Amino acid sequence: MRMSLRHLSPAAAGTALVLATLVAAPTAAHAAAPRAIVLSPTGSDSPSPSANLGQMQIDASMGRGYVIDLPSEDLLVYDVSGAAPRYLTRIGLGSDPVEAAVDEGTHQVYVSDRVDNTVLQIDGHPASPTANTIVDTISTTGIGGAGLAVDAGSKLLYVANTISSDLSVIDLSTHGVARIPLPGAPSDVVTLAGSNKAWVTSEAASTLTLIDARSPRSSVVLGGTPLSLGIGAGGISIGTRAGAGPFDYRVEMYDTLLALTHTSAALDSKATSFATDATIYSLFVTTEMGQLHSLRLDTLVEQGDPMTMPKASSVAVDDSTRRVITTTSALTGGTVTSYDVTASPLIVSPASYGAGVGMSFTAAVIAVGRPTAMTFSLASGTLPPGVALDPTGILNGVPTTAGTFRFTVAASNGLAPAAESTLEIVVAPSGPTAPTITTATVPNGTVGTVYPDTTLVASGSPEPALSVSSGTLPPGLEFDERRAHLYGTPTKAGSYDFTLKAENASGVDTHSYTIVIAADPASVPHITSAPPADGRVGDRYPTVTVTATGTPAPEFSVSSGTLPPGLSFDERTHQLAGTPTKAGSYAFTITADNGIAKDSKEYRMTIAAAVTPTPVPTPTATPSPTPTSVPKAGDGPGPGAAGASRVSGPGAPGSGLLASTGVASAEVTLLGVAAAGLVGLGAAAAALASWRRRAS
């Protein structure tokens, strides 16, 4: 059966909004039972002239709530510590505020602005002298900042930049910004306090990406286009749209390792906001058509018919008071309303327990609801002889008979209807037995592909506890000791060995397993650049850029060997450059690693010795002959002057140097003039050659 949802007038005293549901069981052993969730209005406020209000962000420890008023581009501040939300003030923001986030550790409020590409920091501590004022403006260095999330524990602020297609990671201690490129335009981001992780959706790529330690770790393709995003105790909630029209709107739930855990039934329109109350196992969802849905947190089964509200509504949960606070928008004005929430019980215990004849047995039946005080009783069936159920939900005793005993437990907290769940206790015969692990092997996996949910089984009485006692699970996989489940999404290729231990009061058993995780072929890096050329000492080496494929893009390093002295490898630009300083043969290995797989390539280079230049001989000057007096024609003996000597000294004709070489007297005259004028040897030779040409 389905129970209808009633919304009575908030103005009437004692009125209540009731969401009633037929809750589907988490396992076959749990019987389906009706459940009621009651929202009782405690007060409301209509801030004038606000008409379009965003989702409230709550600083629970300070009792403060913050809402962006889009028409005025103001931030409205509320006191939400009391029964009714009380308006305090409004703070003028930038040109296009999009989202707000609260750091509950420092009580600072951050607002993203996608036009100015900044984040405004607002002091939200009520006792601060700068309370409710903008104390800083932080540049994202990206373009089109929309989604915003703050990790209070890690002091990191995340901004999804839709236009520049990256994620800004801002260190709140230094305001340093790191930009992480992402495939597709990121549309929103969420985080968990102290996790140093963020989860980013992309409408363009229909993906959810895990950012771990400021780098992309893995991504999954969603069942539809992500239109909204939230995070809470149940996991990561995503409102999706599939099909080409009419559209199919649903909520998909993922764990923190990107494994899909649940998908809701179709909604009336796209989901616009999420709020989680883990203490009653409820996920509240608003839609574009103004519907408020209540989904069971662990199954996403609808808890009754949706409540009708004005369009563009949103919902939040105050973790301190556990009140639900909604904001609604309308042309006549927006409204902020708070509700007290009560919920009938829901039994969430395991469906089966193990015991042994003659051994002490104790187990607790667990139920959630509000009020939290529960009374338990045996509704039907038979408990094992020797075991009793007390009103607080404790099963206790010493079984005396072996067998499987099924029974139904009822839980009541004063709000109808009571919850019922069928449980079983399997009693092993004749006392305890040591555990034996019966799962022989576990499946292998592939990077980026959800690992098949694997249950590891061990016999023994009482039921043994299972744990990983040694070795290493593949990164991205986790072992749930309570459910004995191995699950997750592998993030790194390799072979991984681990040992499982099963232990009870009677003994211990161990079993070793090996899981081989294959790399996604599209993700495996491969170095594609050609080997570098040889070089020479003293010559600047031409810059070589090392390239590789792989998603995400790999990081490079010199993993072994020695670079030639004078050369260096820049891991940031992936470039080899410098000027060699020493001749020789060198071998080194460069590795490309993107966190999923590695590729290494060895390079060999020969550096030749520097070239020694050939020396140029320096010319030696030839001594010039000493000039002597040369008589003019007709002076003294000889031709032209009887009795005059033509040349005196050792160069006289017939016996001297010039006579023996046949140099004419005019040549002697020219050489004498050259020497007297201090003309160089080359100039004298040129003059001599010129004279000879004229003489001929």
C-alpha cells in the first residue's frame, strides 16, 4: 500500500506535514513495513523584497544560516538556533554570486562569483568585530567559477570553473591556487571535511571525477547528464537527466570510490537540491517542479508521495537541531521555513546472526527514528531456546539447540506505525568450531571499472570475524569487515597480494589471495618522443621535449642512470636542455607515471669532446736593405757621368748581391725608397711588381 502525503497550513497551530511510506527492505529477510516521517512547521520568514532564494548553508555550531538572494545579489544571514528562522542582516556581494559554502571550523563563509572569477570571504563568527562583513576577495585564476565546496579539515577550497574547464584548488592558509585541468567543463563540486578529496561532475561529459591529493584519480560515466550534486552519510547524490525527451529524471547514489550503489525511481522533474539526515535514514530531495521527496537513504526508495511546494525550492538539514529548513521562491516573495522532524522506527540490523550450542550469544537489534528511544518486542516466530530479547533490543543467552530460528522483531518509539523486521539466528551444533575460509579465489579487475561486489565466506561457530591481516589491497578497493564485502573501483594497475584472516573464540584461519588489476588501455601512458641526439662539449644542446600518451596526463622523471654533466631534465615542462660540459657516453631512463600505470624508456647519448682550433702561423718580418746614395745620371764616372761610380758598397755591379741577382739600378732605387719610407714588405713587393709591369 502507499500512504499519501498531506501538507496542512503552516499557520495552523499543531499542524504537520506527514510523509508516509511503504519502505522496501534492504534484504529479503527484512519485511516491508509502512513508515511515517512528520515535518511540523516551527516558524518562517519572508525577507522583503527577496523573490529567488538559493539553498541555505548552515553553520550548525554557531546557529547561523546563509542564503543567496539572487535578484539583489545579497547574502542573507539568519539565526537558526531557535524554533523559527530569524533574519539578521544582508551583505552585498559581487556581480554574479552563484554558490555559498561554510567552513564550520573557522566560521568563515565563501561565495563564488562566476563573472568576477573570485571567491568572497565573509566573517561569520557572531563574536568577531568583523562579523557579517567581507574580509577578503580571493582570485580563482580560472574562468566561470560556479560550483563551490570547502574542506574545513584540509583547509582547501574547491571551485569548478565551467569556462576554463578546470578545478581551482585554493589553500586557505596561503591563498595559493592550483588549477587542475579536467575533461569536459566541470559543473559542480562537493567534498568531505578532512578528506583531502573532492568529487566533480561535468554536464558536458556526463562524468563524476574523484580528485585525490590535488590530482584526478578516476572517473565514471553517469547514467545521465548530472544536473545537481550533494554529499552526505549515504554517499554522493547526483540528480541526472537521461533520454532525448520526455526526459527521465532520477537520483543516482555513488560511494566515495565512485561505485554506483543505488538509483531512484523516476522523478517528476530534475532534482535541484539534496539534504541528508542519517539519524532517520532519509534523503530529502527538491525538484524543479516544486516537489519535496523523501527517499530512504540506503535504498533511494521513495518514502511516500512528494510534498508540493513553490518552484525553485531547496532543502537543508541543521545537524545540530535536526530541523529541516526549506527556502521557496515566488514572484510575490521568497520564504524561509523550519520544521521539526519526527520519524517512525526503521530497523536496520543485519538480517542474520550466527551462534553455537553452549556458547554465550549477544547481539543488538538496531533501529533508527525520532524520538530515538525505542522499545523492542518479539512480534512473531521463535527465538533459539536459551536466547531472549529484552525491551532495549538486546538478544542475549546461551543457545541449547542447533538449527535455524526465524522470528520477527517489532520496534516502537511512540510514532505509528511500529517497525517490524524478520531476523534469523543460525545455531551451529555441539559447541564451537574453528573457522574455515571457504572462498578460494577473488576476481581480477580493470582500472576505472567498478569491481564486482564480492563476499568472502568463512564457516565456524560462533560466526568468525573477517579482516585483511597482511598485504595490500589494490588502490581503490576496500574490504567491509561488517559485511565481509570486497568492493570499489580500482585506480592503479598491478598485481596485489593480501591475506584474509577469519577468527572466533575457537581459532583462526587465513587464506592468501592475489588480485591482478589490468590497466585501462586508454589510460596507460606510452612515451612517444624520439631518442635525443648526441651532443658536443661546449655546444648548447637543442631542447628536447619528452611526450607521452595516457589519461590522466602522466608526470615525467629521470628514474635511473645519469644525465650528461651540464644537461638537466625539467619535470614540469618535460624538457631536456643545457650545455654539455664533459665528453663521454651516458645512459638514463625517463619514466612517465599517471598514477594508473607507468612507461619507461632508456636513452643513450654520446657527448663528443670540444673541437680544438688549428693555430694560424704569425708572419715573420723580412729586414729591409739599407739604402745607399744613388747618383743621378751624369754625375761622376760611368755611363752618363764619366768617372762616377753608380753604386757604392757591396751592391756594386760585378761583385755585390744586387749584381749577382740581376736587379736593375732602378729596382735598387725603389727598394731604398720603400725602406726609407718605412713601408712594409708587402707594400714594397706590390710597388716592385707595378714597376716591372710598366717597364715591360
